[in-house]
Amino acid sequence: MGWLRRRITQLPLGLAARFTLFVATLLLGLTAAFVYINNREAELAANNAFETNAAHLTALVNGLATDLPASRRIADLQTVLDRVASANENTRYAYAVETRPDGSLRQADPESVLKDPIASITLMDAMASGAPAFRRGSGVLHIAVPVTSGGKIVGVARVGLSTLNMEAQISDAVSRNIILALGFVMLALPLAAIGINYVTAPVRRLTQATRRLAGGDFSVPVPEERNDEIGELSRSFVAMTRSILESFETVQKLTLTDRVSGLANRENMRRYTQTALERGYNVALLYLDIDRLKRVNEALGIEVGDDAIIAISERLKVIALDYREQLARECPDQDSELLLARLGGDEFGFVFSGPVSEDRVSQFAMRVLTSLARPFEIAGHSVAVTGSIGVALSPEDGLDFSALLRSAANGLSEAKSSGANTYKFARRDVNSYAYRRLVIEQELRVAVERKELGVYYQPQVALTDGAIIGAEALVRWRHPTRGIINPGDFIGIAEEVGLLDQIGTFVLEEACRQSAEWTAKGMNPKVAVNVSASQCQRPDFARDVLTMIERHGIEPNMLEIEITETVAMLDPRTTARELAPLRAAGVRLAIDDFGTGYSNLASLTRMPFDVLKIDRSFVSECVRDGSARVVVATILTMTQNLGFETVAEGVESAAQREFLLGQGCTFAQGYLFGKPMPAAEFEALYLAKRRSDARDLIGEVRRKAGGRAEV
């Protein structure tokens, strides 16, 4: 029964249908059991009747006098069987068979009985077992009872009884039982279905009410007048619905209302804006930031800060209400609305919908700023604040709430940079730039994970003979759709989002690996790597660099670490201390972009550097600008006196090269000698230059030897 219940409950049916199916299955099972039991009883009654007849015949045989001769007993038995046959209309045959002295039988049966195989088998069964035997077949019950005398079988009493009437009675009984059972099922099943439908009707109504409640309809009526379990369930459902409705209203209020000010919140503002845009209205979004509210929190406490928020909100409510009344007077036929919201912290927002003009929005923004300029009396203190506003208009600055808010935020940033108590409309180029930065930030994170970054190498040459003495490792972004992206377009963003250290570590690791590969090929260019301020100020920076050098098996002097002058001078003592282990191990150290920072000679002489790199801004102007020439000449003279090597960056012309060489500059890099290139191209350039230098050297030797030199 449990199995049946589980199977029915798994069917995709309603409760009433399941109950009806269960009851129908149960009724059919009971009916089948009733029919089977009654039919079985009829069969058992028939068998009992057969056994009774056999027992009766056995009693007749055993009742004959045992002291009579066998022939006499057989004759008397035949007389008895004749009476049995005449008294029972179902008797087919009744004969007594005598056994001869030789064991054969003296048959008195008619030919039809002798040829009946079942009758013969029954006779043999009785003689073999010495006990009564009976068999059924072809509508006849064959009975054979042995007659014994002195322990020997002297004859057999044989009777055949017709079973047709009894079998017809059994068949009638079976048919009657089946008809009665089917009639019962056909009558009981509809009544059960009606009863089940009546009982489950309240449950169905509750189910329908639950569905409507799930769809947000709380008006569905639920019957509560019943006093049974269904009524209790209905009343509980009503109570639950009321509780859900109250909770829903509370959640709606919390979701759409700011807790402190009671104004609409950001989500409410978003929904309002989206609805207005979907209706085809133009929208103006004003993003207001209270400039000095944080100082109030710091000086007077958060509670007073909340009081300030409430006071500001009340003043803004008055401004919004006055403006709505003004719109109603000036534009009675225009469908214009205004929403005031608190976006969080010290930020508020206004949304205009309907006919919107820049002049009207500008007037309103100035009204807000002028109103905020009046001091607030809060908790016995006179609090003065100012505001900055960014303005975005649809559709120019965005087609949805997020785009408009982003545009207004850009306008707000510009307003803040222009000074307090002002407003700015969002500029299209500002929006585009901010969007591009956001896209680059998102794609850069993926690029670091997918190893889309690579390292290019820009040759560094000796100015005296043009020999390639090394290269600066420069990161490049191999973008899958935009191609190679230079570091100037993403390094600043990487620093803002915390990816610069990860990128710097990658470049260092790749530079060490490439240096090891070149060393194995017999090449010996040093590789310079620029590191950021956050990298070189890590306590484990020097250890990590030395670990890379050891892991790749390169000589420490093949690696040069470059740090910008500004970074080096932020904390000269810390920089010198952190870089000292690298200098001691033989790693070369260079000051990059020298001349752009605020170095002084005292600090410079205490720094553990080997190379000064003159910033490209001076090198590019050293030919045509007298001031730049003086700066470059001064730097070169100073570095010669201090024993530093010098590298001039950004050399692009032969005139610049000649000037630098004349001032004693030792090395240089720039497009004049080669642009940043992949490792394979740099390797080819390096080897070609070395072969060219070798040929030049051989030619020089031959000229000096009068052409007699041999190679």
C-alpha cells in the first residue's frame, strides 16, 4: 500500500485526481480479491462434493458382508451400484468389476467406458494403490473403489458421475460474482469521486489563492467559516497573507526610501528614471555632492552628521516643492515631474522628466547651490556647507539610468576640479574617455590572467661606436582584437586597480628568462627593467629578484634595475637600504627619467646607483633649445664627476647623437637606433650588428697592415 501511495503522489495530477485514482485502485483490488475468493470457494465446494461421493461409494463397498464369497459380494455390489445409478441422474455409469484368479478383470462395462482413458487410469490407480481413486475429465468424475477379501483385491466398484451441472453452477457463480463486483465499482467510484471532490474543494481554492498571492494579488478571498482542519488552514493562510503583505510593504518602503532622510533612495531614482525614459520623456539627472559634510562628521560626530543630512534634505525638499509649483504655474499644459533622492552618504540626486531645457536645469542648479550656501543650525552649531553638481541630459548623455548617472558623475568630477559651489554639464569627450578607461580596466584583468602581455626590447648602444650593449625590457599588451597596445595606454590604469606589481613581476621574470636564453647562444646584452614604486619598496623585493636570477642561471650584472628619480627620492634612505643587497650581488641599478624629479647632490651621492638615464624631454630639445642644452650638459658633467654611466633616452636624430657624444654621454637609446621590438627581432639586429662590427674591424686591421692581414 505504501508503494502504491508513493507512486500515485509522483504523478503530475491534482489532489482530487490523486485521491480518486487511489480509491479506484483500492476498489478494483478489493473487487478482484472478492471475485477470486468466491470463485475459489465454489471450486473447493465442487471438490468437496466429489470427495463426498467417493467417500460414500467407499462406505457402500466397505459395508458389504466380508464373509460372503467374492462372486456374491460383487453381485451384491452391482445391485447397490444399480440403485445408486437409478437414484442419481448425474450417474454416467456404475459397474462392479470382478478379479479372476489369474489377476485379470471380468469387465462388465460398456464399450464407451472401456475406451475412456481417464476411466482406465482411475481403475489402475485404485488397483495399484488399494485405495479409492478419482479423476476428472471430459465433464465426468471417474471413481474407482477396490473390493478386498482376505487382504486381496477381488474386484473394483466403478462409478462415473457427470460434472457438467456442477461446472455450470460454478461458472454461473463466477459470472455472478464478477457482475456484482463491477456493479459495485461503477456505483462506488463516482460516489467516491464526488466525495473526494467535495472534500478537496477548499484545498483547491487555497491553492488558487496561493498562486495569485505569488503573482502579487493580495485581494483573493479565502473561506474561513469551516470548523475543521481545512478551516484552520484557511485562517492560517489568511493570517500569513496579511503578514506577508505587511512585510512586503515594509520591504518596499526600505527598498525605495532612504532611512535617514526619508527621501527616495537610489533604487527608487533608478525606477523613476527608467519609467520616464520608457514613456519617451526627456530626462535631466542632477548629481549633487555636499562638499564639506565629512568634516562635520569628523568634528561633531555621526549623530550630528545625520542631523545635518536631515536638515539638508528638508531644505532640498522645499526647493523641489517650490520648483514643482513654479512649473505648474508656468507650464500648466506640460507633463513635467521632479524627483528628489538621496543616493548615499553626502550625495543627492534630482531627476526632471518631461520637456527639459539646459537653461531651466541651470537655473534650478544655481538655486540649489545658493540655498546650500546659507548656514545650517544643527545641534547648537552653525554649519556651513557647499555643493557641487554634475548634470546629464538624455538622450545625449545616456539612454538609461546607469549611463546618465555615469555621465553626471563625470560632470560632478569636473565641477569639483573647478572649485566648490559650482555645476557642470557632462561633456561627451569626458564620458567617452571614462568609458574607455572602464573597458581597458576590465579587459586588462582578463589579459593578465590569459597571459596576453608580452615583452619588447629597445636597443641601447654605445655612442662612440654604435655597438649594441643592451636593451630595455618594455611591456606590451597583445590585444586579441586591437593588436599591440603600448604601456602608456594601460600602465596608469594598472597602477590604479592594483595590477602594476603583478605586471612588473612578469616583466622581470621574462627579462631574466630571455637573458638566460641569449647567454646560452653566446650573446651578452644586459637587460634593463623599470620597476614601480610599490615593487621596489616591498621588503622582499631584493630577495625575489635574486631568486629569479638564480632560478634562470644568469650573471647578476646582466640585469639592470631602473627606478624613476621621483620614486627614488620619495624616501632615499629606504630606497638605498632595500636596493643595497642587489648592488652587493652585482645587479646594476639605474635612475630613470633623471632631471624631472627633485634630486639634490647630497642624496644622489648616497644612492647605490650605477647609471643615470637622462629624460627624453631634455634630449628631444637639446638641439634647438638653449635651456635644454644647458640642462643636459650640466647633468653629463655632474655624472662624469660622480663616476656614473649615462644613458640618453629618446634619441631620434643624428644631430642629437652628435651633441650628446660631444658632451661625454656614454650610451643612448631611441628610434635612431631601433624601436622596441620582439626578442627575435632584437636578437637578429644584435647578431647583424656584431657581424658588421667584425667586418669593419677586419677591414681596419687590413688597412693598417697594408692589406696583408689574414683571417
